Amino acid sequence: MSTNRPSRALLAPIAIVLASLIASLVRWYLQGSFNIYTALHKRFYVRDPDLGWRVSVQHPIWLGLEICAVLLGLAIALAIGVVIIRRREVRIDGRATLLRGASWLVALATLVVPTAAFISGPGALHGRDTLPPTNAVQFEDGIEGALDAPSGAYTVVEHPGTSVTAHLSAGGEAFDARFGGIAGTWTGDPHELNAAMHADISVATASVDTGIGERSKHAREGYLHAEKYPRINVTIDRAAAVRANGANVIAFRAPGTVSLLGKTHIVDVTGTVTKLDAAALARQGLTGDVLLVQADLALSIKTTALAPDAGDFDGDRLPIHVSLVLRRN
């Protein structure tokens, strides 16, 4: 070897990784959310004429700063590798073919990151990262409204309009935790909302999805202890206040209870109940007598079994939005 200076071919893998890093940072900046963690199937909320908001069918790869940090680390590692390879080649007075090949494989593999992200497309048009907040219903107690729907038992239907979402803020990042395995019923008479009624809704704690795989796993195991507490329940036995809120819509406020991690909490539930008309049923692919419930409640973290971990959250309130498609049995 005539010189100890690394050749361009030896430095090229570093340049490739740096190009991947720059492209990834460009993608991260264009995303506009400035998120820390990468989401392989980014969730967006888009407006819906009947449901208010629903999850978009678009789920692009959403790069986070942590993957950019990994790329930077790889570039530094390859730079150190160049020194090691060059010293070995001087010692053996020849090319370290396997080491050079390995550095090229690592470098070329990093191109997958920005390429896959750009190919997956942008976010949903006018989409939102988290479910927009709902204005709480404020009015005095008293029943002054009704819905023109038959009485009886209404069962939760698996549908894009059925969801339970907790809005969280931790580590300087706001995100939604959505639950599946939603089941339950409401039994009552929409014509007589001051009469006896009962609602019992539950979700599967193991289904929690924060949009990031590792974060969801930590939520299941470290916070919700899904194996010990497989369900979270919400019950309502009466309405405290009801008001007509347009055609086929009532606003309500009701006392309820939430069973979370072995403790029961009294909560104030507010929201609306809408009887879907024929056009809405057709748009949503539904049949029969269907009610859409949009409700909100909140828990104080310090009063729940999550209190020992309260410092992990950026606030004390845990807002929860419940959206249910109910069909009469």
C-alpha cells in the first residue's frame, strides 16, 4: 500500500448513510408533527359526516427522531470501521474484502428507511394526529328531550364508529391510546329517558394501541397489567340531564362509574346520542335501528391505581372519548 489515507471506495458507505440520514431528516421535517418515535402505521383522524371523526385508511410510515439518531450512530460506527479496515489492510498489505463488503451492506440497508417512508405516502389530507377534543355539554339537571327510536336492548356493533380513546401526554409528546375488544349493551327507552336504564360497556386492556409497538407493550404490561385486569368497565344507570340538540339528536349528562385496575371511580359522562337516519345508515353500511353515542369522561390519574406512575405523565387528567354504534337487538 502506497498511502495510509482511506480510498473513496472505503469512505463511500459513510456517505450513503449520511445521505440516508439527511433524507430521513427531510421526511421528518415535512411530516410536521416533529415526533420523537417512529410509527410504522401512523394513525390519522379525518372528518366523517356521521361519526364526526374516524381513523383514516391511510397509515404511512412516520419517521421519528430516534431512527435518525440510529442512522447517525451507524455513520459514526462506519467511520470507526474505516479506521479499523484501513489498519488491517496496511497490516496484511491487501484488501479486507469481507469487511468492505459488510460496510457496504450496512450502508445500503439504511436507504430502506427514507425510501420506505416516502413511498408510504404523506399523511391523510386535513388529518389530525390525535382525536380533536369535544366541547363538554353544560346544562342543568332535568329531562327535556327524547329520541324517536324503539325501546329495548341495544348492543355495541363492531364498526369504525365504535372506539374508546384515551388522550395522553408523556415525555413531551401527546398521543392517543385506543382500545379494542369493545363490548356492551344499553337497555332503555329513548322516548322516556327519565325512566330506568342501564349501560354497561367494557374494553380489553390487552388491546391498547398507542401507535408505537414498544410503547403499547409497555402500556399493557407496565401500566394496565392486562393479565391481571383484562377488562375496563364503564356503567351508567340513569341520565341526570337531557336536552334536544337538533333533529334526531339529544345531548346528555349522566353519572357513571369506571372500573380500572381493581378500583371503581365515579365520573361525570357528557355527550350526545344520535339516531342514524336512512342516509347515514347507508353511508356507514348499517341496517336496523341504530344509535350513535359520542361521550366524554375524565379520570384524575392521582386517584387511580396509576397514581404511583403519575410522574410519568405530563398532566393529571386522563380524558377519555367513547364512540359507540349501538343496534337494537
